[in-house]
Amino acid sequence: MALQAARRAVEHRTRLADLFPWTKSPLVIGAPMRVFSGPAMAVAIARAGGLGFIGPGETAATSAVDLAEAGKLLNEKPLPTSVAGKASLSASSAGLLPVGVGFQVWNGNLASAVDAVSTHRPCAVWLFAPRDGQPQIDDWTAQLRAASPGTQVWVQVGTLREAVEAASTADALVLQGAEAGGHGRTSDGIGLITLLPEVADTLGETGPPLIGAGGIADGRGAVAALGLGAAGIALGTRFLAATEARINPAYQAEVVRASDGAAHTGRTHLYNHLRGTFGWPPQFSPRGLLNQSWADQEAGVSFDELKVRHDAAVKQGGTAAWGPEGRTATYASASVGLVRSVDGAGEIVEQLHKEIDGIRGLL
């Protein structure tokens, strides 16, 4: 079954290359991190031959604003001819924007999402975290497809059961391993090295392309995911250290500084609650760096006092907010120790392809 899954993955890589003709295979994807992944980063990833997703913003209207900005950037400077020799794309030449957009379903505004997708026609939509399971995903999928028939609909899943439920309607499945940063499965998630091949074997010949995500930070993780049956590779935490990321410099510095994700990251809703975010579906919990707020909670400090200390630190900013003695959310994956420099998003994509090609040549 392993060889059959590998052959399917190769076929799916060809399919993705045809769907997104400006890209280089294997497809490198910038995940739609909330707020952090904006139009500048998505376009920079596209210019380097990848697929960049714009993440959900602070409000429902943000997606439309960000997609409009991406279109403006692409009209001002169209994408170059790809390394594969395919025609270059601008914001309008193929009728679709060569960037994607992500929506957080559980508290997302479907009407606003439909309006943004209908108006700006991104090449792909990434759906994540339904409150009501697959029926809610199906509803979003049907309405978004009707709004922009050419737009691909990708669904992020973290378990075999989710993958099986979503496979019949999704154009691609993003398989997020438990190593991932940000919001992932609370207790029933599993590492990508196990999740991806089991999903590939279970779905078989009729399954959609599989995108590996969670803990991938360099070419080594990318090649591993490809060997497991991935048709593409999605990265989040590595792009937190992109020059185009919409991120506080102190947060970004902490991502670069941190190491030993196994010891220094954990899944907890503490930072959500300190920031005033409640209501996440119980099957999801975020992974981030554990800092002073976590230590104080473990020492028995009340939530009310933690909130006072948190808010004062955020107001002060810098290392008072982010860092080992900081107090606010620093979401990052278990691979954070592999992120060692801040680079342009396009440079990150190009370096990944160099590493992938180099490692493959040695195997």
C-alpha cells in the first residue's frame, strides 16, 4: 500500500501543478494563520512559486479587504513566469487570484465569506474548525463553490475520522499533525508521521490530494511528509519568521529564540482566555510557548490575578508580553526550535525547494 500511496501522491502533485500553474512542484503552502498571514506574505509566497493563504482577520470584513489588497499588489506587479515555464499570472489573467484565503468556521461569518470569495475569487479556500462537524463544513463548501465555481475548497482535519467524512466533498485535505502550533485537536490528534499514511491508505484511489501540515519547518520535514504520501506541504510557524508577517517584533523574536518545542510548548486555552477569547469548540486547543502566565497558573495564582498581570504586560509590550517571562499568547509549533532566522517569505519558499531537491538527490 505504501508504494500505491506514493504513486497517488505523485499524480496529485501533477494535478496541483496544473491547477496552480505559477507554482513549483512539490507545492509549498503558507498556512492561513489568523492575522499573521496577510496579503503581502501570500503574494510573496506566490512570487516564489508557492501558494500563500491569507488568514482570518480581526473582523469578518477583513478577508475582503485583504483579498482586495492582494489583487492590487498583483496588478501592480504580475507574477513572474514560473520555473516550469508556464505562463505568468496577474490578478485577472486566469480569472482567479493566485492566492488563497482561510476561514475559521466555528465563529466565522459565512455571508461575509461568500461575499469576499464571490468578489475577489481566490484560487483556494481553506476551511477549519467547525462547531457542528462535517454538516457545517458541507454548508460552507456548497455556498463558497456557488459563489466562485473555480475556487478550490480545502478542509483541514486532524483525525482519520474527520478525513473520511470530509474526503467526498473537499478538493484537498490538509492533514494537521499534533505537532502543529495554534489551534489543533485537543486530545485525539496524532503525529503527522502516523496520521498521513493511514489517511492515504484508508481513502485509497478515490481520495483527494493530501497536504501535510504540523511541525514542518525545513526541507527535512517536507521530504518526510512527501514520503508519507503528501502532495504538498503547509507551513505556519516558519512563516511567523517572515519579514512580511503581520506580527509584533517581540513575538517574532521569541519564535526565533525559542528551542526544544517538546519541553517549551503545550496545548492550553489559558492564553485564549487571558485575551478574552472564549467559545472554541471543545475538540480544539492551541499549542504555544509556555511562559510566565503558565508558570503562575501552575503555582496556583488565580485567573483574575493572572488576567491583571497579563493585561499590564500587554500594555507594556516587548519582552513583558512575549518571552519566557512574558504573559501573552505566543502560538508556535513543536518545531519552533528549527526556526532560527527572519527571512523573506519568498526566500523561505526558495530555500525549502533547494533543500527538498538536495535531500532527494541524496536518498
